[in-house]
Amino acid sequence: MDLTAEAVEEVYYNRDRLRGLKMIYEPKYLRFFQARFELQ
């Protein structure tokens, strides 16, 4: 649990610098395993 808490804290403190992903291709099955993403 300590490692999880440290990771969440790190993301929170860097939230202004982190970018997300946009799904550009979504297959019918296994959506997140075969999807294609681009940086936003």
C-alpha cells in the first residue's frame, strides 16, 4: 500500500505537467488491449 500511496501522491503533485491519451482506434473486442492511442 505504501508504494500505491507514493505513486498517487507523485501523480497529484505533477498533475499540471502530465498529459493524457486519446483513443483513436477502438476494436469491438479486447478494447484496451488492441486500441490505438495518441498523446494529447
